[in-house]
Amino acid sequence: MKRSPTIALFGVTLALVLLSPASALATTVLVRIEGASKTLLPVTQVQIPLHGSITKGGTPSGKCPAKSAAGALDAATDHRWGGSYSSSFGELEVTSILGETHSFTSHYYWSIWVDDRFAQAGACELKPRLGDQVLFAAVPVSHSEYPLGFITHTARAKLHDVFTVQVVWFNDAGRHKPLAHAHVSISGSRYGAITDGHGFAHIVPEHAGTMVLRVAHQGYIRAEYKVPVSA
């Protein structure tokens, strides 16, 4: 039987969301927050309301719908973020998230990606849909940085057997390309691997349970991937 590769945009494999009566009042999305030097919030599933508005940073009521990327950020951080509303642009600029501050006048700014596509709109204008993956990442003003991700051909790994992943990066349009020489590490282990010229890395799980793979490369936005490991 032919297997299709699994693309882990956020380092997780999406499952179907079972609808409940509450789903009529909210939509479920995934949020991840990457600071300039570390992950501030791993992949977190949140529900954002379909009604109401965000009034952070002097934003007038009704100008920033709760059903927006700003609403997803608010839910994921439990309101621990800051911003400043620009009346001339009619948009809320995100300036701080979970204690890390950047603005458009500093060396970094908070970029937004939806399903690993660079957002061409602001946090209030973006309207995530059910199951969307929203990434907030601090990136340099001086040059572009792009998100990393994993591609696997099996959703599970087996203890002491070689597990192969391909590391890719996503351009502004969300198209992925393999990345060579990226460092793939295993959480809680001193072992890791470097991707080859086609982006492949070979990992041998040491423990049953959940293996957390992390990848980093200078000039790219880090990512992680959780892999179930059977004995």
C-alpha cells in the first residue's frame, strides 16, 4: 500500500476536531509562539470566540474582532501580551508576548504565519479558520526568516529502529523545500543528527512513549515534532 507523507507544519499531526454545541460559539485553532532565542509557547490548542472584540492597546471596541489572530493570541497567552493600536492603519501592532518585547522600531518584530504562510495582514484582520495553525515569531527586521517543519512517511516510530524525518523550510507562500545541515535534536537526550543534502535525518529512539524532535538552523524559525514511540 502506498503511503503518503505527513507534513508536520507545527510539529504535530492534526486530528479531526469533534464538533460540540460549544463549537457554535467558538472555533478551535493551534497557536505557537517563537521568541528571538527560545520557544515561548509550544503548540497549544485554543478556542477563540466567534463574537466580541479585542480592546488591547487602546483598540476601539469593534475594530479588532475576537475571531482573529489577535483573539487566538489572547486565548493562548491568557491575555499576557501587549500592543498599540494605530488609528491611521486601523490595526493593532503586537509589541510584546509573554514578556518578550519587540516593535517595528526595534531590531525584531512579531511576524505572523498561518499554516506556514506569511500573513499579509495584521493580527486583527486575519481570521483563522477551524484547525488553522497560527505562528507568532520574532524575526529580524534586517532580513527574512522562514519557518521550519518536518515531513515523515510514518506517524509513529519504533524503539531502537531508525526513524527518518525530512526537515523542510516554508517560503512566504507556504511552499516547502528541503533544508540541509539543520540540527535535529531529541529532547532529554544528548544525541541528535544533522540533515543531509536532501534534508533527511535519521533518528534512533531510545525510549518508548513520546519522542520530541527539535530542529534549528541559523536564519530560520525553529520547530518541534512529537512522535509516538512504541516498544
